[in-house]
Amino acid sequence: MSIGEAHFSPESMKFLRGLARHNDREWFNERKEIYERAIKQPMLAVIGQINHALAEFAPEHVRPAQKVMMRIYRDTRFSKDKLPYKTHLAAWWAREGLEKTSGGGFYLQVSPKEVLAAAGCYMPERDQLLAIRRYLLDHHEEFRALLAEKKLTKLAEPFEGLSLTRAPKGFPADHPAIDLLLRRQWGVSSTLPGDLALEPGLVEMVAERFRAMAPLVEFLNRPLLPGRPARPASFGL
């Protein structure tokens, strides 16, 4: 199967729509064979072909498909919502060396309603959050230039995410990068119609977006990589 051919079937979407209506273990277990055949297998094929594309422009993010695919089982331990299953498929390509943390990476989500291709840093740990903010103090112009890159703006939009209402402790409120320093997440996303999941061009469309997003991911991971010297605590940090 060449790059660009892996995709889902009408049976895949039927399963996800049914799961949204009957989100319980009995319904799922009775259809476990359908899940394995119409959901898991094509998702792993899609991930595998996206890996081939990533090898050209973001090789540090290529990982075994089984590790990239996210579990369909929800973690309900700390949630009031006790529904056991997600009603979409998802994959996360972490960077080599940051697999056990929350650095910048690529994200794919597939549901009957939409295909979401995104990239960025969405759940940075406390020290990572601080490292990215410190890096932005001196490199905010480069970050803005990456966001404004013509190819990227045609394919994706900035993900504003969670933000503070006042400057982080130790950072100057009048810094020209204050709008970026207020953020707790940085990234971009592209939302496509759910019907695209049924098309042979699915991988090609996602890979095209990931390619445009790659420089932004590389930027966000720079201050997080082991061995990179930390910025001096110039502002009382």
C-alpha cells in the first residue's frame, strides 16, 4: 500500500456513530471484532503511512504505529463523565527524547464529523512551560514569523488554547511577547470534513499539513531538549 492510500470505510464511521449512541462496555464488547477490523487496523495503516511522510521532514517523530495510536478507552478516574469510550480516533507523534513528557508533537483526530490535524505543545509540564516562555523572550519574532508563513496560514489556524489573564510570575508585563507568554499552549490546527476519512487522499492531506506545521513543532521543542542550556533568570525567575 503506497503513501496516500490508507483510509477508513463506511463501516468504520458506522461503528463510531453507534459508539456515540451506545457508549457502554456491553455494546462495545459485542462488536470487538468490528473495532479491530474496521477501526484499529485502518488507523494503524494510516499512522504507518504518515510515518513514511514524517521520515522526510520530521524523522525525530517517527514511532511505531502501536505507540502513536491513542487508546479508545477513556481515563475516567478523575472525571465526572464515566462513559468508558472515546467516540473518535486519535494519534500523537511525540518527539524522540520527549516521549514520556509533553513536548511539541503532531496530533490526528478522526470522527464521523471531522478530521483534525494539529501540531504544537498542548500539555507542557511546569518546567517545560517555563522553558518555552523563557525561550520566547528572545525568540518571539522567529515564532511569529513561523506562524505567519504563507504555506502554514493557507492550511491551518493558530490554536489559542489556555491563557493567563496576567503576566506569569517573573515575566515583564510590557514585554513585546506578552501575548505569547500568557499562553499555556502553543500550536496550530486544521479541521477537515469527516468524509475525508473515507478517501484515499486522507494521508496525503494530513501529511501536507504536518509538513507545514513541522517548523513550529521544532521551535517549541528546542528549549525542551536534554542538554540545552537554560536562559539566565534575567527577570527574577
